[in-house]
Amino acid sequence: MSLSKRLLLWLAVLSLSATSATFFVVLPHINHNDRAQLDALISGSAHRPFQYRILVPGLAALLGTIIPEPTGLIQSALDSILTQFGGASGPSIGILLIQVISMLITVIYTVRLGQALGLGRHAITTAASLPFIVVIFFTIILRYAYIYDLPQMALFTVALYAILKERRAVYLALLAAATINKETALILIIVSAWWLLRLDPTFQKWLFVACQIAVYGLLRLALILAFKDNPGGLVEWHIWEHFQYDGLYYHNILIIISAVLILRHWQSKPLFLRGTLLIGLTVLLPLFLVWGYPTEIRVFMEIVPVWLLLMQ
């Protein structure tokens, strides 16, 4: 591919990712949960379990000290776009940048993951569809999201690539970041353990799995102790709302269609993706039914790239 075509491709990827991430921030009620508002998350006073997810608020606060305050028309435009944050423009700009970078990273590493598994052009078309899926499905239709959703999808996708390529130091750093972003990083440990131990369960591999458990456990314990006096609890229970919900699960049709495409020629699809999807669903589905709202399928965003890569 010529240099000009590569530049055009990267420009297209960046534009799609930036547009998708911007819509993800602006359209959903991303800062309207009074138990998890940005200012409270940054100050450490938000409700549990939201306060445990400190990565993005911490990065946003850091960027807020680095990014210069805009003025004039730029400030007015930002104020009108980012009113949902209710805080200073610096952290709001930081959040927006984090979402854009997260979307970009997810697109790039979806391609790399798919191509490493021999999916070729399908990996490229899948990655190209990701920004549209995020905008249409998780933004316009659901209209509810949290600031840590896109970053967790990015961390999860890069971590899967690191598992596949056996880049253990990089993976441990990604696991640590994912753990302080969202507790569902536990899925990565299960995927890693399964992939490492499935053929040759040596002592070194068991030791690496133990290291992962220690990283996750110590970070989770530190977060729980640090915010033990915050209002709320370790989890929020919503199981009874699923029984009482009488609305239409309008996303079920799309899920059924995609499930049919995934199950088609199931055995011929990469084992790594099949195992990751099954592990992800085994963990996330019970969490969704017990601790998630009836239509809160954004909780499955971590495995969306894997889900799409399997739809060939």
C-alpha cells in the first residue's frame, strides 16, 4: 500500500473513531447518574461501586491540569457540547480525549487481533464497523453510558492481543489498568489462564496465573479499603427489576441475528475467540442479570470486538 493510501486510511480511522467517541460522550446521559458524577468521581466522594473505577477520573483530572483553558468561541462551543459533565471544561475535555483515544485503540487492535488469528480482511471490516456499532447501538439506541465503558473495551482488546502474543509484562500492566477501571477485568485472568494452561500446564504458567490473581486481588482490596466510608455498597442489586420489567427488549432481535451468524461454522472459527466469548458471556451474563439494569447491555462492551470478529 502506498504512503498516500496509508495516510488516507489512518485519517479515515482517526475521523471515524473521533466522531464515534464524541457521540458516545455527548448523546448518552453519561454524567446524569447522581451517584457517579464526574466531579464526585474525581474528588473521591462518589457512591460505591462507581468510585472503585478510578482510572478515567484520575486521568481526566490529570489532563485538566495540562490542557489550557479555551477561550472565546471555542469555550462557548465546548460549553454547549459538554454541558452534561457539569464540571470544569478541563476534565470534560480530558474525558473526551480519553474516549477518542480509546475508540482509536480498539479499532487498531481489533484489526491486529483478527489478523493475528488469520482473519485477514474480515478483521479490517470488523474494525471499521466498530465506531458505527458504538454510535448506533450503544449511543443512539441505548442512550446510557459511563465514562469507563470505551476505555475498558480498549484495554480488554489490547490485553487479548498481549495474551495471544505472550507479552506477559505488557499484559500485567494492562490488567492492572483494567482492574482500576472496572472490576470485570477478572475476565482477562480467566481467559489468560485457560489459554496458558490448556495444553501444557507448567509450574511457570501456574505462577503467572497466580501473579495475575495477586495483581487483581491486591488492587481490588486497596480500592475497597480506600473508599470504605463512601456511600453505597460493593455492588448495586437490580435482580428484581428484571422480573418487574415489562418493556420490550428491542435489542434482542439484533442479538439473535448476530448469534446466528456467530454460530454459523462455529467449529471453524478461531479457538481463542470462541473461548474468550464463552468465558466473557459466562461471567458477564450473571452480573448483568443480578447487578445490571434490564436494558443495560453496555456491560457487554468488553467483548463486542470479539463478538464482531466471530460474525464471519
